Amino acid sequence: MNGLFTSVTLCIPGTSNCQTVNDILVDTGSSGLRILASALTLGLPGQTDGAGNSIGECAQFVKSFTWGPVQTANVRMAGESASNVPVQLIGSSSFPGPPLDCPNGLPPADTVSALGANGILGIGLFVQDCGPGCAGSGPSNPGFYYSCPSSGCVVTTESLQAQVQNPIASFPADNNGALIQLPAVGAQGASTATGSLIFGIGTQSDNGLGGAQVYTTDGLGNFTTTFQGTPYPASFIDSGSNGLFFLSSTVTGIAQCTGGNADFYCPPNTVNLTAQNVGQNGTSGTVAFSIANAQKLFATGNAAYSQLGGPNPGTFDWGAPFFFGRNVFVAIDGAQTPAGAGPYWAY
């Protein structure tokens, strides 16, 4: 439920050999294109280090990780094209398995059933999926990238240019961010909801900011959400999360579901709430939202829900329900827009 999906065309660089992969999850909470090996028939060139060893990546998400080789592709979407983009191939049977220090207790998302998609299109606030930390050696390197000689994969440094990239940043134009438009859905949800992913901010007639308020973020992509008088400075907007995940039942007073739906809230009646988002630039605005009983929502058989939420102690993750009925802009770090340089959210 609440998965935002699109199609992406990948091509072998320097050739006309291309493949379009459908059902790719649109994720503003990460950066970089990741494709399941089971969904890709193209033989993309693999990335290697100076010694000729293949480069692999362990990308960790909230509840899972993806492992696989870094490869290079030309990426096409909606008439835009990015050349020689580093991407991750997930679950490749011809690549060494994940090293012991990669999962850190998380399960792999290396199949359609585990990932819930054929891949992830990470179009978040940053160009690279790791950044300067992975470009340096020593304890500050978070260990995303691995060199894989025959003796086994070991953590390595990866230059900014070689890291898995947000493809939008590599477009010749319309490369400063994106706009996601989704229609509003009713209290019981909808079987489907169709919207648009529009590239660029203020670069075309259909991607102007208009009256959207700009909320700049810190270096991690976070702003502050204040709820019932308490600020939560590690809050963010993430289209890849299928609910509004915030705080805990002990803080919100909202009953948590039981059994297989324990990740969600299940109040006996719909709860209407408000919170205030505050950007690093001082912009503030009130968000009204509602949380319904997840088990009752799921019983409708719908797939798009605006009132689905769950616990996430200590912070607000404004997931997919936040996007319904809003124009949400994602400005890439360092990219110039009519409202100044990213990173920022605007809606």
C-alpha cells in the first residue's frame, strides 16, 4: 500500500541497447537508482577500483538493506537523459554475497516480495547516496562501499563522482530537483491514485513554486516538527515510507495495532491532529493530518491511504500520505532554484 511507482529506462552507455523497467518505487528519502537483478536483462558495465576489483555497495534503509555491484547506465525518464550514472544492482547471483559487517542485523531487500518493487528511484535532497564520508578513509567512513577481490569484500573509499547518484542531478537541464503531484484521496482511501513526477524547479511552465513555502534543511535533510509543544528536529519528508510514522503510542496516546500490523496505529476512531513544521530558514506552517485505524483501512482492499500512520519514536517521518493533495518539491543540495539553493522541501 501507498507505494509511488514509475518506470525507468536504462541503457548500456555508448549503445542503443536499452530496457524499460516498470514498478520502480519513487523515494524522496534516499538518493540513487537501485534495480533488482531479477528485473534487469541488460549487461551493464560494472564499476571497478584501481586494482580491477569489482565495487559493491551495502545501502542500509530503516528496516532492510540492499547489497550488490555498482554498475554504470544511461538513465532516461520522460524525455530527460542522464549519461554514465552509477547505479546499484540488487541481489545479483553472479556477485559475491554481502560481507558479514553489511547487514548489521537487517534483512535483505533483494527480491520483489522483500522490496515491494522492482527497484528504487532515490530522488532525495542529495546528489550522492553517501557523500564525503565515503570518499575518505578511516573511522569516519560509514562503510557503504566495498572492494571485492577474490579474497572477499572489504570496505573501501568511493569518490563522489563514483558513488550511486540521484539521476536528476545528472540531467543536462531540469536538474535542480523535482515536483511530486498526487491527488487527494478520501478517508477510506482509493484503489489507485495517479499523479506526476515532474523534473526541475522553476525551469519549465509546469514546475514553478507558485505559492509553495520553502523549508530548508540541515546537512542531513532534516527540519523540525513541533507536536503538542515539543520540537522534533530530526524530521523529514519521505515518499518511500508508506505511512505517517511519528513518535510512539506513549507520547501520542494513539493505540498501536497488534499482530502483523504492529507497525501501524489502530485508534478505535479516526484521530485528527496538527503539527508545525519549521525549516532551518525559519519558515513555519501548520500541517493538519488524521490517523485512522490501519486494520480497518486494509480491510477496504484499497492501496492509496491518506490517513495511514504508525509509531516512529523521537521523530516525524512524513511519508506517502503527506503527498496526497499537495504539490511537494524536493530541491537538491547545492542546486540553484528561484528560491535559492537546496537542500529544501517546499509545499
